[in-house]
Amino acid sequence: MHHPVPRPQSLPSAAVPRADLAPCLTPSLATVVSGARRRALRDGDRQIDTAHLLHALVESDPEVRAAFEGGPQLARVLGYLVQRSIGYGLRWQRSDEESAVRRLLPAARGAEPPGTRASPWSPAATAALESAFRRAAERGEPQARGLDVLAAVAADPESRAAEVLRRAGVEPAVLAARATALTAAPDEEPSQQV
């Protein structure tokens, strides 16, 4: 029997209130989003970017941690993320994160209309969340999971999360594929170790 796939919701370009995202997130992913918001505020960044999302995912989602090749790889990723959060290492503070995905969309290329409040999400983080919602909808699930967001941030080669992953010796495309495989069969390991 064919079940209709729910249409994914797009994030509005203005500030996204917590209540608007809540129905689209599992409880653990809602915790991740809250953690990314706090991290961006603590770091003094204007927007929540994909590195904030990656940091919160790795810290609080066991499914995401399982997508990595093990403790040493995860430790290197966390090391870069911690360096960034204490103002050392990767220097992105107070700069905007773009997205290869968002630049391809005509609506995303234009500036926001005058008088609108800037989004608390970077274009890359917005694109990652939208992609995560689409991934969940394609599986017939009403809510995105942390693995959906991990796959999306790793799939954007120009995201800050992908840069952190590359610097830590993790191939973003391989990690994205592994996360996608884990969402397809959450109780099983991917059939092929990459």
C-alpha cells in the first residue's frame, strides 16, 4: 500500500521560533538545536552555523557518535570544535556561513528584504535543517533525527561542519553516506564499513 509522504516544511527566512521547529524534531534533536543555540550565543556568533550543530550533535546524540569510525576520530572532531568555541583554531567568529546548496536556489541568492530581522540560522544551517526534514519525510517519518542533520551538514562541502570534519581527518561524503545508511536501518550497522 502506498502511503503519502508528508511535504517537508521550509524554514522561514526570519527568526525561527522554537515552537515552529518543535513538531519537526525528535526530542533528542530538539535538545541538539537548543544546544547549538546556546553554543552560538556563548561563542558570540551572530548566527547558528553548521559547526554549532555538529558540536551539539556529537555531544548529545549517541546515534551520531556511532556514525563515526570510533573514539579517536570522534576525539579529533571534538578537539577542533572545542578549539573553535574557545576562540582558538578555526576563526569564523562574527562572519557569515554560506552554503553551496543555498547559493543554487534563486530565492536564496537575493538579500533579505529591508526591515526584516536577520535569521538566527546561517544559510548553510538552514539548508541542512531543510534537508534533514526532507530526508525524514522521504522515509515517511514526521520528524527529523540527529543522523539526518549529520548527513546534511556533512553533505555540504562548503559548510563549516564539513571543514571541521576534513581538518579532523574525516571524509564528509563518507560520513554523510554512513549517517544515511544508519537512518535507513537504525538497529543495524551499515552493510559496508567505509
